[in-house]
Amino acid sequence: MKIAHIIWGLDTGGAETMLVDIINIQVRTEIVTLLVVNDLVNETLLTKIDRRCKVRLFKRKVGSKSLVPWLKINFFLWRYRPEIVHFHLEGMRKMISCPGKKVFTIHNIHTSGKEYGQYDALYAISDAVKKRTKTQGYESVTIWNGIHSEDIKIKKDVPHRKKDFCRFVCVGRLYTAHKGQDVLIDALIVLRGEKILNYHVDIIGDGEDRIRLETMIADAGLSEQVSLLGSKDRKYIYNYLCDYDLFVLPSRSEGFGLTLAEAMCAKVPVVTSDLEGPMEVIGGGRLGLHFKSEDAEDLARLLAAYIENGPDEKMVDAAWKYAKENFDVKRVAARYVEEYKKVLGNEK
């Protein structure tokens, strides 16, 4: 099968990293090409793409009104003649005219839906996104995001024990409107008011709200309790997640919650806001702790209880097994190929 994936840029976001993972598995059995429209390309991520995948960089300037890059893209696609053109992120479909069935992965609940009617199939990264898509008038197929579960180092000090000092970790882009790191800091302010200081939080990630978060931490007198570690690559995260006692996802908006699945595979207990996507990852609440989204006091209550009582060992073990069985990237890549065949009318 000839597949062409097309995306705006190849930065280090979740959609981009996920796409590279899928390509590297699909290329083992299919003919795969990646088209990157804009000149936003992370060289490290680019080097991780299997050489069997042909990569075409069109280097369009962000915001450019020129039609030249689009003419080049369409010319390439007409020559390549893919059977499947898989779009990632909205805004490109109206500029593409070429052979092949057009499919689209909906990576978040904020996608407008304006282009949905122009695709032969829609894929949602979670049932929460699928539900949102249905309210927009369109049906979609849920294909969960995936992780390299076998590459994640597993926590060794099992069974988990109550500790005098706890290490918490939060991983995500420093964009509080979606990722909610400020909610976590507000929860820590509540703990400080209760004289609970026997913990440390590492916040991994970078983004536009770094200075704001640094200011919040300093103003709250939490510099001894919180460290902003900056961006770390996946190898680092997969190696060191297991060193933490609790993973915290305080998001205000989240279509899925891939970092939750990674923590679960590391046998690290998790706590998340009660958004539909993350709740799906933790099996509706049976595989992790959850608090009311944006409610810092509710999060503080869970953190204090964890510090006092430690984790639920049975929950952690069940979460590990569930993540290994359901979120491995090999399963995800295979599902996409199965769905492509359905679109092409070749279902076996």
C-alpha cells in the first residue's frame, strides 16, 4: 500500500512525535512518504525517521500566501499517486488535490471540524475526541495514541511503600491554558499553608509560560519544592519516569493523555484532572487518582493523602498491565493499516 502522511511541521509536539512512531512501523510493510509543509523542522526528530520512508520538506514560510509550495506538493502527490493520503492537523485539505483516499486524525478536542466533510475517514485519538466530533455532525473511529512500552524503564522498588519524602513529576508543554501547571502550583501553595513540605516536584517541558511559572514558584516561596527542568527527550523520560513516586497531569484540556500511559507503563502511580480523555486512559478512574479539573484544593487533597498513605499497589499493577495491553504503538500502527484497507474496500 502506498501511503502519504502530510503535516504542517515536524516540531516536537505530541502529534508529530506520534506520527514518526507510526511511520517507523508502517514502513516495515508499506510504502510510506512523509510530506512536511512548513519550514518548522526539528532535526533530531527528523533523524529518527526510518530511512525507508521518503521525506519531502517543502519549507513553506509560516503565514506565507504564496501558492508555490502547494503547487509543488500537489505535483509531487500526482506523481507519487498514493492510495492513502493521511492528514494530521487541520487547514491543509483545501489546498490539496490529488489521487487517493483522504483520511484525517483528530488529535485534540479543539479541531474546528470545518474540513471533516472532505475526508473519506476520520480517526479520533480517544473516545472523548470521538464524542466531540459527533457533536460536530461527523462519525469517527477511535484509534488510541501509542507508546513504546517496551522501552520504558519500570519502577523497581515494588511493592510501593509509604515514604517520608515523595518525588512528583509533571510532563508537558509549558502552556497553562491547556496543560494546567499553574493549577499544580496552586495546589502546592495549599500544601504549604498546611505545613506539608516533604516532597519535591519536577516539571519537565518548555513553552511560552515558563517565565510565568517561574514567577509563580518564586512568589509562592516554593523554589525548594519545585524545579523546572526544561525540555527532555523521550529517551530521558522513558529512563527516569520510574524514579518518581507520583505522576501528575493537571491539564485543563487534553484529548488523550499519552504521558499518563507512559507513567503507567513505568509502574508509577498517576493523578489526573477528570477530563474525558485522561479519564479514558485510566479506565474511567479505576487505574489512577483524579481530581476536579482546575480545582487546586481538590488536587492538594489528593497529593496530601498520597504523601500520608502512599499508593494503592493493586491499582498500580492493574494500570501497568492495562497500558501495556492497550497503548503499545505497534498495535496503533496496525490499527491504522486495518482502517486504511476498509477505506480502500480491501478489508479481509
